[in-house]
Amino acid sequence: MIAITTLLDKRSSDRVSEIIEQLEKKFGLHGVKITPYPHITLLTAETPDLEELKQYLEQSCITMQKFTIRTTGLGIFPGPTPVVYIPALRTNALNELHDNLHRDVSEMSSEMGVYYNPNLWLPHISLALGDTTPEILGPILTYLCQINFNWEITIDNLTILQKCGDFFLKDEEFRFGSRELTY
């Protein structure tokens, strides 16, 4: 299973990385680091022909223009190991990108992640996952409530992440308006 994501711009990525470092220092949380790049996941898929997917993403990105989105507040996906995240507000540009990706990638995939269906997808930036507990959630939220999460983020890439051992690592990054690949 691969993930198609958008990596955050440098300023936003630095902000998220600093918060994650503080959560590790103050609460011992490091589970979110299984993906070492701050990002928004657009979808997950099982694609038998990865080269076909890469060609599609490269071609799609050539005509795409960067756009901005906003984040606000905090969110929690509940459970025995709650996920703490920054919600990204859905915009027309973000919805169009996601809808087109979901439609086209589903045609070349044997399986799609159910939570990334356009009717269910909640774009977000994970701050803590995998090693949280309901008991530590209160202190984490008390700490995070001191931070303003009203950010503007530039979306300018599509990036494939693949599971590699215990981590999800960058396979290829496709920049909007460009034929250049970034590894």
C-alpha cells in the first residue's frame, strides 16, 4: 500500500516538526515519526503498476498550479491510541485535486483506503499517533492549546510515500508546473 501525499511547505513543515519534537521531549511521543515528513495524505492505494501511477502523477502535476489552504484548531481521532491532528480546511482547489486523484488512481488500483473516499476524507496534519493513550490526551491538549494553528499552507506537490521497514519514506515527489522529479 502506498500513500499519495502533499508535503508541507518549508515554513509549515518546520512548525510541525518543532511541535512534534516538543511532544517527544515533554510526553515521550514519537510514533508520528514513522513518517518523517510533515504532510497531508490525499489517499492510500494498492497499485499493481507503480510506474503507471508515477507517469500519471508526473503528467498531472505539469498543469497544476500551486494553491493555499488554511488550517485551524486541533482534532482527535478517538480510540485506544488517539490521533491528535491539525485539521486542514477543505477548499474548492483541494477538493478538486483530491476528487481527481481519487477517481483516476482508483482506476489503476486494486484497493483504495476507505477513509480517503471523497465523502469521508478529512484532510489533516498528524501531530501524535500510535503511542498516545486516553490518559495522556488531557496534558497533551493542555500543552497544544497554547499554540495558534491558524496557518496558511502552500500546496505545490504530490509525493508518493511507501512503507520501508518501520517507516513510510518518500519514493518520489512531483512538483506542480514542473517535469522535475525530487527524490
